[in-house]
Amino acid sequence: MTMKAGEVVTNINKFHEDWWEGRIGDRFGMFPAAYVAEADTA
């Protein structure tokens, strides 16, 4: 899945150490885990 800096990925499934899948708006797909950072939701 292509993504731009600042987009928020939701519904993340960390099914593999290196590859995750998730949703950005109406798009759903896989992406390298190294390309994202988990946001602090506190």
C-alpha cells in the first residue's frame, strides 16, 4: 500500500515482524513495518 508522510494507518494487523497490514481511509493493504512509527495515543 502506498502512503504519504503524516497519514494515519488504522486497523493494523502485525502479522509478521517486517510486514504489517492496515487501513488508510478506504484503502487496505500491506506495508513494511519499518516505514511507520506508532503514535502515542495518550
